[in-house]
Amino acid sequence: MSAPSRSGSQVVDFEAYVAERRPALLRWARAVAGDPHTAEDLLQASLVRVLPRWGSIREGAAADAYVRRTITRQYVSWQREPRRREVVSAWLPEPPTSTPDLTDPRDAREVWGLVLALPARQRAAVALRFYEQLSVAETAEVLGCSTGTVKSNTSRGLAALRRLAADTALAG
């Protein structure tokens, strides 16, 4: 089966884009997936889905939002598959046993472990807002939802993180 015909410049533009933006896209995929190995797979699968539609992206600035949205939607799609549900719980870390000091890089990893325990939409909102430092409007565009939904998911995610942090402090 032959590949669909694409102009050579589109493929070159796509390759240059991926070469330049791959680290940032991989960070986003890891923030969404919570696991570096799944993030690699997620990024690869998303890029495969984006390539045939690459020529329809009119503005270069929209490319990041388009790819991030594809990564997010691909992850949500994967989570709906029954075989993925069992795997997700296997890699979730045990909650930390003490209140984290965010100035210590080891404690920052513990906070990331708490972020991983959030539901997918809350985790995505928190990761975009605080790890990727996107605005509410940019986060809404990436997630394909309203700004109000971003605000409520971020608020609920932060509240859940506070509860998780308090629970782990009490357990320790």
C-alpha cells in the first residue's frame, strides 16, 4: 500500500517542526500521561495522526495547540480502552509519607506523584497551568473546552492535591 501523496515541503516542514518542538511536546505528553514510557508512545501515536493533516494547519502558531490537543485526545481515547484501565493503576506510585518541601527536587517528584493521582482532566488542567505555564485561555484551547471548564478543573485539581498532601502528611 503506497503512502498518500504529500508535497515534499510539507514533510520537510513537519520534520523540522518535530525536531524543534519534540522536547516540549514530550514534556506535555508526560504531563498528560504521567509516565515517560507511555508519553513516548503517546507522542509518537499523536504525531502519526497529525502528519496527514499537517497541510491544513494555516498558521504556524496553531501547530502547538493542534498537536497538544491531539496528544490529549489520544490519551483520553486510550484510557477508554478496557485493556488500558488495568495498566494505569499498576504504575501509580505510593503516596508520599511526609509533607513535601517544594524547594527540594526530591519533594518536587513527590508532588508530581500526587498530580498523577488526579483524574485525567484535572491532571491535564493542572499540568498545563502550572507545569507548562499556559494561561487559562491557552489551556482551554489545548483541551478543547471553555475557560470556565479549565478554571473548575484546575480548582478541583488543586483542592484534591491539597487533600492528598494533607492525607500523606497525616499518614507519615
